[in-house]
Amino acid sequence: MLLSDQLKELAAPVLEKVRAHPFWSGLRDGSLPGESLTYFVEQDTGHLLPAYARALARTAAAAEQDAHTALLGRSITGTLEARDRLREKYAELADGLGLPGPGHGTPSVGPVTHAHCAFFNASSAASFTAGVGALLPMVWFNFQVSDDLLERHTAGSRYAKWIEAYHPGPGYGYAVRAFMGLADELGETASPAERDRLVAHFRTGIRHEWAFAESAWERPEWPV
């Protein structure tokens, strides 16, 4: 079995729970409280996507092959451009959605977001395969969830325009296939220990994907 197929199989049960989560289902049908979308955008663009970009940079620096460095390096720019695009689209749509516009400065990081960012930081510092394993879940889940939102959302519902803006576009599939191809390559060339490390970090990463949706729904605060 290709390593990418193993990873997809591992992710499938969590992916289904994520798709069914009230945060994403509320976006699809328009019932999501506006505060949850605001929290999601603030945490995602203010903290998670920048942390992901830095993890891409560290992992790219640890790559032994130029092609791997190039793939991850291109994704750094793509991630930060996506961050800027989502901020701009939220600012454009916020008033029509009855939501507050983006504030000045970086919003405070929430406890779940902090843990997710720390996971990216630690994994990308551990080894190349650990970094790849930690980075893959966001690529795969974003691809699946954004497609699901676009295909199954209620036409004309409150968040329809945001869902269209959130989708990264048809070209994103090429990037996803390139990342999964990297996983397959490492499945063939990495040592058994490093292969296991990649899978272990991927397993933790998919849990963070569910936890991030849950945090956007619950909007937890740090203990006083």
C-alpha cells in the first residue's frame, strides 16, 4: 500500500467527524453563530497559517533533495498569500454578515491554537519526516473540507459568499497531489523508524484539525 493511501485511511474517520462538526455544518447551512466565524478567521490568519508557513520553512531547510525544498518553499508563499486573501475577504464581507471588521494588530492566541502552533514548531524542528507528517494533515483536510463546503452548502445562505472565498481554487488539487506524492516517495526511501515517525506526526496532526474546528465552535479562553 502506498503511504499516502495509508494516511488517507488513517484520516478518514476523523475527516468525517470534522465534516459533520457543527462549525462546518453551520457554515454550510448558515446557522453558525457569527462569533464562531470571527474567532476562526482571527485564529487562522493571525496565528495558525503563519505558524504553518514557518514550519514549512524549517522542514524545507531540512530536506536533502532540491525538489522537496522547492515544493515546500512554494507552499510558504502560497500559505501567506492565502492568509492575506482570507483577511481581505473577511474584511470585505464582515459588514454584510453583521460581523465585526478585522481589528488592529494580531489577536490574542487561543489555547487550542497555541497547542497547534507549538506542534508545528516542534515537529518541523525534530526531523524532515516529522515535519512532513505534521504538515500533511492541514493540506489534506483543507482540500477535503473546502470542497465539501462548496459542494454541499445551502445556496444563498448567510455564509455562501464566504464559502466561495474560502475555497482555495481548482489549482489547489495539484499542490495536494504533490504533497501526497512526497509522502509516497518517503514511504519508499525513508528508514522504517522515520516512516513510523511521519505516520505518528500525521496521526497527531489530524487530531489537531478536529480540535481547531471545536475551538472555533466553543471559543475557549485561557484559565484566569
